[in-house]
Amino acid sequence: MSRLSRWVLVPTIVLTACGKTGDRPDTAGAGTGADTTAAAAQPSGATAIVTVLYNEPKDTAAFERYYRTTHIPLVLANQEDIGFERADLTRFVSSADGKKPAYYRQAELYFDSMDDLKKGTASPGFQKVAGDLGNFATGGFTGMIATASPAHQTGSSQEPAAIVTVIYKKPKDSAAFETYYSETHLPLVTANQGEIGFQRAELTKFESNLDGSKPDRYRQAELYFPSMDALKKGTATPAFKKVVDDLPNFASGGLDALVGVETK
């Protein structure tokens, strides 16, 4: 991923219950008391994210050329006006099972707060960036707003280079999803981190599409590895199989599992 802005690498995470350290709290609201508790427990310094998922373009070479030479420089030129603090760029190379990925690229702009995000997305600079998307995103795209919370992380300062991304679709019962996710799935991931070998994880809860409508995607989890070789080794472990086998127990809306690489 490309760090286009201020970015302090924090490469290891300890995953805990929803709304606590390492998780991105449910502020979209599933209509439960647990959601209110998660929002209240959100640590200070929480961030908000604009996430753009690009579908496969009609011409990938043309996309990449325009993206590098025109769109990213446009984003950088308007960063001060928009007010984001960090940008992460991912190119998906396959699905987790080696097939064609469901999405082509992802871009994430991180803000210090939801108020900063709302101000930034209303700025002339953001309108310039958004208006440029149609010039190269020929396969279409989805823009979403998400919440995030910081995690206490330690470990090597080596920048991760390969990512497993799981994008959860809207579950049939979001309250049941959240309960299982926080009480069972995340502890399972934590318990197997050493064997799997990922350096850090980032968890996102999507609140809305950029236009304010309800998103089809519900959550996102990203596991960061120091290299593609480390990712391949980690995803071949019995520990990773335990994590994968647990997904049907709560991801009732389905999911897309992707392998990505950092890009500039």
C-alpha cells in the first residue's frame, strides 16, 4: 500500500472484543445495547475512513497509467483542502482461493474524526478528486464511509507488503454477527496469530455509502504480512484453516476474500 501522507507504522495487533482495542466499533447501529456500548467505549483519537472499491476496469493498463500519473497526483495536490491524514492503496491480485478477485483496487483515506471526514468530503478539493473517477474507473466503483479505532500494537517496524482482505456483506442478523464476531471469531484469530504469521490486522465497520445510502458491504478485515511468501505460508497453515472454517458460523450474508499487494 502506498502511504501518501503522515503514517506511523504499527505492525502488530492484539484482536479483542468488538468496540475495544483492535476493533472498529459499530456506530452504524444494529439496534442493540451492545452497539451503544461499543460506541461509548471508542478510544480517543478514533479515525474515520473514506473507502473506494474499484471494479475490474475495461482496460487495466489504461487505468494504471491514469491512476499513477493523474489521479494520485490530484489527490496529493488537494490533501490539505480535503484534510485526510493517511492514504492506503491496495491492488487485489486474486481471491483467497486463487481465482479472479471480486474487486480490482481499493483506496482508503483516513481522517482524524468523522467531523473532519464530513468537512473534507464537502470540500472543493474532494469534489475535484471525486469528479475525476469517471475518467479512469471504467468498471465502476463503490464509495463508502467507515469508522475505525486505534489499536495498541507492537513489533517489527518492517512495512507489510501483502494483505488478506475479507469484505463481509450485510448479514441476515447484524446483532448476531457482532456477538459471534467479538466473542468467538476475533479471539480465534488472536489465538492463531503466531502460527498464521500476520503482523497486524485492521478491522472496519462500514456506516454508509458516500451518498448517504445504506452500504451492501458490512465489515472489512485486513491481515498484513511482511511478504507474499509469508502470506502464502500463513494461509496454508492449520491455524488459518481454523479461522476460515469459522466464517460460515456468522457471515450469513456472504463475503469476498481477497489477496492484495501494496502499491504506490
